[in-house]
Amino acid sequence: MRAWLIRFVTLYVFDVVVLLVIGLIMPQVSVGWSVLWAAVILALATLWVKPALRRWLGGRAERSSRDLTRTGAKLVQGTIVLIVAAVVWVLVVVLSGVGVAGFFWGWVIPPVLFVIAWLIYDAIDDRLEAHAGRLWDGARGRDSHGG
């Protein structure tokens, strides 16, 4: 339970930052205070929906791409990642107060930014979770000693 909670909290904080950056650099996306709820949706979708969709789509793609070249297979994998990011973005917009205007800038570019954010998070998640775990253990140690 502790590991899952730490992973969720670190992902949540990271997602708040990602959504705020998207809202800041893209005038077609309005985030505002909805960022707090949208980050919950994004974190849960990243933890559960993203892996499930990647397994489902990846299995289908693997069966249909046995005859593809290495480049073709990488292209299929990249397309799957973008499709997953698009589904996650739709969930965030539909289930939160995030506002979107314009098809290309509001619906196409944010999933691309999600993919970039996921790459960054994958590169730093172990360090973030380890640091959060040390903070958790430190706080629990102080609490258990009465101070």
C-alpha cells in the first residue's frame, strides 16, 4: 500500500506541473483550479488505463505487424503510445473542468506533450519515488516518537 501511495502522490504532483505547463504554453487549453482534479484523473489514468490500453493495443499490433520491418514496428509502437495519450487526454478533459478550444492545438498537441512528459517521468520516477519514500519514512519516524 505504501509503495502504491507514494507512486500515486509523486505522479500526481508531476501531473499537476505537466497540466499547468500545458495550460501556460497553450492558450487553447484552460486549466485553472481544475488542475487539482484533472491531475487525479491523469494520475489514475496513467496508472491503470495507460497500461491496459498499451497491452490491448500492443497485443493486437504485434499479431498484425509480424511482417513489418524494425522501423515499421517502431512506428506502430509510437502510434499506439499516441493513441493511448489521446484517450487519456479525452478522459482528463471530459471528467474534469479542463477547457479545450480548437481541434489541433486543443486535442492533438496535448497528447504529444503527454508522451514527452511520460518519457521524462519514466526517466526520473525511481528517484522521485525514493525521495518521497524517505520523506514518508522520516515523517512516520517523527510521528511515532511523539514529535
